[in-house]
Amino acid sequence: MNKNTLIDHHILDIIQNQSISEQKDLQKSLQDRGYSMPQATLSRRLKALKIVKIEGIYTTIKGNSTSLPSILNISCSDMGIMVLHTLPGHAQALAYFLDQTYVRSSFKAKRPILGTLAGDDTVLVILKSKKEIQEVLDIFYEQFPYLER
């Protein structure tokens, strides 16, 4: 996933999960997630993503639902299992994203993640071995820069 696509996912996630009435608020939310974007660039991204202001709040036009689910926190076991917590109803989308990106893609040459199992708000990430925990944490911190180490 390239950087622009990743930022687009974050923009969509923020718009769909927060009431954003000003672009500066969206810029702040992106900055909290580790991304800085000039207002003119953000304005162009909003137009490309079909995000409009309706009744004073930015919202997506129907049919645009490619947001990347947020990870609220991460816990790791000593056995090579990670537990990701997300918002209710978002775990399956997050697990699908992780499987598509890190298990079934060209990334599998390294393949530290064997697969995922999702509930409603929890995703289990099964690693090849406990030696991969730090590598996968680094991947998640890069993919989701708003996470605190």
C-alpha cells in the first residue's frame, strides 16, 4: 500500500468516525496519526475521495467505504500471538486488511504473520514465531503511525 493510499484510508476513517467541521480539525487528526498535509493538498484529497461538507460536517458520498479500521491498542503474548483492539464492528475489516496486505500478498516472502482471527472488536494476529513480535510491531507502528509505542 503506497503512502497516498494509506493517508486516504486514514482520512476516510477520521471522517467516518469523528464529526469534522473544519479542514484544520482534519489536519490535526491526521497529524495525531503521524501525517502532515498542507491545506491545499488536503482539499484536493477530499475532492478525490468524494468527501463533501453536508450541514457543516464533512462526510463521504455514498459508496466510498474504503476506510482503514483504527487500532486502539496492541497486546502481545510470549507465544507469538498479538491481540489488537479496535472499535466495535471493525475487527473483521482490520483482519481482512492484515490478511490481504501481509499474508496473501507479495509480502509473504517474509511472512511473519501466518493469519488472523477476528471477533467484533478484537483481532488475534498469529505470528510465525515469537521472534517476529518486534518486526510485526514495527510494521504496525509504520502502518498505523498514530499508535503509541
